[in-house]
Amino acid sequence: MASPSEYLRFLYNLRQLQSKVELPVRNIRAANRVKFGRNVRIRKHSWFSLTPQCNVSIGDNTRIGRYFVVSGVGSSITIENDVLMSERVFITESNHDFEDIEKPVQSSSVSGGPVVIGAETWIGIGVCILPNVRIGKHCVIGANSTVTKDIPDYSVAAGSPAVVRKRYDFDRAGWISV
């Protein structure tokens, strides 16, 4: 549990940035390590499960829905400016290794890699974003999708695993099916 001074520091830092995280928040200590941009809004019941080795930044004007979970142990999670996330979005930059069958998975090592969510992207309800993924600028990730690989700029992706369904064609000035 966070000390009163950690809790106050968290609220003060958010206020200075004109940002707001609705209460309750799980793990204020970890949330204090997040680099918040200006005018960020995170709805209630967010959960920050981060080690000190994981760098997380949330860009300006980002909106995040209820029950948001961000988990990391040693790499980075970057959410760029003007991102819109619906409810129950889960982002992690780590996975449990399971190759050694002599060990229980919970005793195995953890590996992973950075996650980047590009500016102006919309993440639908219930999306899961896994390690080593870059979602490009101005993308849409459909509800309940699992993102396991990179999504190019100006794309619509959906499914589990998520696959690109549409891309914006600048020559035709419109979205085309892939």
C-alpha cells in the first residue's frame, strides 16, 4: 500500500500536468514511476503492475477507460499523444518463459520487449497488447483483439491474433480492405 506521501505526490504531479486518474487506482507506487503527459485522463480501477526497471510513458491528451491494466518488468511501454483506449485494455511488455518443463511456469524466467502505441490510435474494448509490438499512428484495434505483432500506420486490425483488415490509401483518399 502506498504511503500518504506517495499518494499525495501522485495527485500533485497529475494536477501539475492537468491530468486526472480517477480513484481507486491499484498500486500508486508503480503509478508514480509513470511519465504522464499533459491532459491525460484515466478512468477508475486502473492497475499499474510495474517494476522499477520498466519505463512507462503516456502521451498528452490520451484517454483511457476503466479497468486499464499495464504490466511490465524491465523494458518499456510508450503510449504516444492523443490515444483513445476503451475499457479493460491490458498492455504488457513481458511474458513468462515456459520452455524448461522441469520448472513450474511461475518459477520460470520472464522475457519480453518494448511496446509502442502510436499517436492518434484507438484501442477497442477488451484488447490485449503483448510484448515486442509497435502499433502505428492513427490505427484502430478492434474490440477483444490480441495484438501479437506490429501493426503499420493507418491500419485497422482485429482478431485474436489481430490481423490488418484495412489500410488507408492516401492516393485514393480512403480506407481499402487488405
